[in-house]
Amino acid sequence: MQKRREIFSSVLRERGCKGKMAERRHQGEPSLLVQGNQPLIGIPFEENGQEVVRYFAREEEADQAVADQDVQDAMSLAGAWSHLDWDDMVETLDRIRHESKPTPPIEL
């Protein structure tokens, strides 16, 4: 434990952090240490059907997490309509198009 404190204090000195080091207590949940003047960015995500908030100390990390989530959301759509009958859908769209009254011309 003493060795960890020495390493942690060394890292804080290298980064120019001031102040006392907080005592780390094992609570079963991950923790995040930031400087007092550093913003903390919280972004809600859905994981395993539940909404969670992930926190980031750097904008680059937050942007990357959002981009990764967007890619996952797009990938999850692949095959979302594969259970539908394509021919039936085309016929239905064609029927709707022919039954709908056209929009009158727009005058400027």
C-alpha cells in the first residue's frame, strides 16, 4: 500500500497536481480522480437495458465513447427488418403512393 502511495504521489507531482492525495477505499465501484479545476463530463448510455451515466475527465475520451456508441447503434440496425417480406413491402409502398393525393405545386 505504501508503494502505491509513493507511485501515485509521483504521478501527481509529474502532472503538477497539488493538494493531499485521497485515501483510496475499495467500494466495489470504479473511481475517478480529477483535479479540482478539471471538468467532469457525464454522458448517459443504455447498457443491458438500463440507463447508466459514464463519466469522463477529457473531452476526447467522451467524444470517442459517443462515436463508439453511435457506431454500435448503427450496427444494431443491420438486419432489423430482415423478418419482413420485401415483396410485400414494395407492393404496399407502391399502393400507398398511388392512393395518395399528390402535393399541389408550391408557388414562390
